[in-house]
Amino acid sequence: MRTELWIEKLEEIYKDKAVAETTAARIKTIAEHVKISSTRKALDEKDAILITYGDSINKEGERPLRTLSAFLKAFVGDSVSTVHILPFFPYTSDDGFSITDYYTVNPDLGDWNDISEISKDHYLMIDSVANHVSKQSEWFREYLKGNEKYKDFFIEGDINADYSSVTRPRTTPLLTPFQTANGEKYIWTTFSDDQIDLNYRNPDVLIKIIEALFTYVAHGARFIRLDAIGFIWKEMGTSCMHLEETHAIIKLIKLILEDTAPGVMLITETNVPQKDNISYFGENGDEAAMVYQFPLPPLVMHTIITGNASVLTKWAKELYKPVAGTCYFNFLSSHDGIGLRPTDGILTDEEKQNLVDTVLRNGGRVSYKTNTDGSQSPYELNISYIDALSGEYDSDEIRRGRMIAAMAILFSLRGVPGIYIHSLLGTRNDYYGMTTSGIPRRINREKLDAEKLAEELRDPASMRYGIYSAIKHMLDVRRAEPSFSPFAEEEVLETDQRIFALRRGKDLLVLINVSNSQVEIDNLNTAGIDILTGESVEENIALSPYQVRWIRKS
């Protein structure tokens, strides 16, 4: 273990060599007593990640993780390499992101044996919800009691201080009052009054989180997703986002994993403008192996609803190319909504408003954030992705075509694709889940009945089957094509504005019609074989509405 490098990073964090040396020694002791199960497999074209809750699919009388395992075996197989099971720990709110215990599996879902069963067929991505814990966690309850061990686990604020420069992702108060054994204290709560921010100025907190990471790796994690990681270090007078100490912590974690669990990769989740987002690749790849591609969901939505790929093409041509060995984690939808902040400087205010109007027209909701001047602005669009792409009077055929074209863009871009389970299954807005809970995000978090779902996925006449079978076919073709390696060359091409066009690798031409019109292609040499259909393609072709062509040049 390169503990001298650990110490260097710890000094950057704590500005005290003695603290750094002591903390490094404690981490090393923990690492030496943990059984690590890891893989050295490099990323390649076979990598695709399915995103799901542990209980997205349910069967009466069966633990949800076992139901998920059976679904993966029956309907997914090796079409995806990895399963990202969203936080499966005991929790009190935010559908898993307000954790009471980092080290155990929520008994309502199953246990570690069920997680291990899934890991036999798929790699795992496991969340590190590192910014905050539930107010019902043992750590916070002991803090409230005045237990000295937890005295500095949380951040006590001053109600009279100026926090106007702090970046806020919510409209709720930054500080929440709690009665403690030492009187009323105002505690830092970035996301909600049930999500208590941790104080990383205390090395004990960092050690606890690293200990949790060792637990995840020991149970088969190939990827660790660092949730909301940009918020974890607080410094008054700053935005409290993307601070040097935050980056130093990520670099430290990467070093520790390289030394103790080689092959395990970090993915950072930072729903922010692109310049800040890509900073988490670090310097020469010394932070995240993958960074969430947050502009992609709203840009693809804009592309499909306007039938115009110009903005997407321009953005893709100018996209920062990560250093060797790192790449983007591309996705279109997830358990969260469609973030608008990442489109700053890419979409105009009018184009953003069009997205907002489309979502509201199609039954979705809009979440807002508070700006530093006290005003509010749209932060996130809450809607299922298929409904986000829909026109008011679309037929099922057009709705399906739009969704498949959008997914083809996802699968064609350089990077590793992430597929939310409800996109794979073509799930529509869940109004019941949203209205009964009062939580807008639940519009895209429906709990599905396993038996009914299986019937629909085996029925060629069903909407679910049409979307699922097309997406699965693209995934199967993609995983056999080296031109879709996350690191293969990519050239963004310009042709008709209704076409999104790429060249991947040396000889693969990607053409995606994003419009409801037939489009003739006459400025590109399209002769070759379409690897999606096996058909020969002539030199000049016409693409039907929302048609996808992956052409290997002859």
C-alpha cells in the first residue's frame, strides 16, 4: 500500500501532517482486515449498466432482491454487464437516499446473500451516499444525546450568519433546528431536514465512509457511485461546491481502492454545469473513472421534441475528451428527474422553457432551486422519459419510435451507457405513485408487478415489448461491436439537421433520424452493411421517421 501517497492527500485535506499520518494508519488497519473481492476487467464495448431500485419489480411473498435477480436472468441476461441497485440500505426518506445504516441491507428488500446472488451474473454498482445520513441514524441520534464520540460528526450553523453564497439544490432551509442535550442547534441540511450533512473536517467521518466502501467492495462492487459528492466539504464564504478538499478526498479514495481493490472504479454524480462536472476526472485521470454526462438527457429531449439535431451535434463536436482510461457515463433517465442546470450555456432560456412547457403539458412536474439572490429557477423535470419525448397527440408507433431513436443516441456516443429500468421497459408516468406520496420524482419510480410485467414483455403486440425488444437488440449488437468501445474514436458529422450522425471507430457510421419526416442523405457515403438488420445499404439512402442505422462501411 502506498500509504505515503495517502498521507499526502490527507495533508491536503486536514492541513496537519500528524492528523494525516494517524488517519492513514487507521485506514490501513481497516483495509488489512477486510476481505476484498474485485476484478481487473477494463472497460470495453460490452459494458452497459442497468439502473434500478431493489424493489422496482415485485412479486407477492418474495423478497424484492430475489424478484430482481429472477427478472435479470429471464429478461436481461448479458445484454448489460452491470446492475446499479440504487441505495438498498435501511432508510427513512428520499426513496433510499436518507440512510440510517451504511453497512446492512434493508430487510424489506433482502440481505447481503441476495446481493451476492445478483453479483454472480452481473457486476455491481453500489452507492456511497457520502454527503448525509438520516436524522434517525445512530450517529445523529447519539449526537443529539450529547455523546462525545459523535460531537463533531455534523455541522452546526449560525442562524445569523450569511449563507447566501452557498449553492442550493433545493428550496428548503439550509439550516434545520434540533433540540440536543446541549440546547437548540441549527444543523446543516443541504437536501432536507431528514438528510443531515456529515462533517468531513472530522477524520472519524472520513474513516467511517471509507470503511463502508470496503464493505461494498467486499460484497462484489465493481463500481462505487459517489452520490452528490460535490457538496461534501463546506467552507463559509464559498459556494461550498467543488472545493479543493472535495477533490482531494476523491483522489484519496481512488488511491486507497487502487491499493486495496484494483479494478474497482469510481463514478461521480454531480448534477452541475459541464465545466464543473468534468473537473471530477481530476488531473490526468486521478479522480473518477467515469463522470455522469448530465447535459445528455435534456439535450436529447430537446433534439427529439424539436426534430432538430443541430444543438446536440454542436455540443457533441465540442465535447471535452477525457484522458485515456476514463470516460463519460452516458444516460438519458434515472431515478431522479431531468436536470436543467447542466444545459447552462448550451440551451437558450427559450429552449429551456420549451422543455418545461413540454413536461407540464405531458403531465409531469417541475422542481425548483433557490438562487443566491433569493429567486427561484427550474432545477429538474420530473417525468418518465418516454412521456418527456412525446407530442400531445402521438400514436404509439411515433411514441415508440421517438424513444428508440433517443436510446440509439445514448448507445452510439463514446462512453459507457446507463439504462434506467423504466426506460428499458417503456414505463409511462406513474400518477398514482406521485400523487399518493406527494413526491414529484415518483412519477418515474413505479413499482411493477413481476407477473404482469412478464406477460407484457412476452406479448409482441404490447407497447412494452416493442420498446424492450428494440433496446435489448441494440444492446446485444452493440456489445459485439468494438467500434462502440468507450475509448474508440468518435467523429461527429454534419448532414441534414434532422439527422444525428457519428463515425465510431474506423468504419462504423451512425445515422439517427430524430424527426417525424423521411430524410434523404446525399452528402455522406453510406454504402455498407447495417449491423442492426444485416441489410446492405446503398451509397445514397433515405431514413424513415426515427429510423436508426449502424452501418459498417464496405
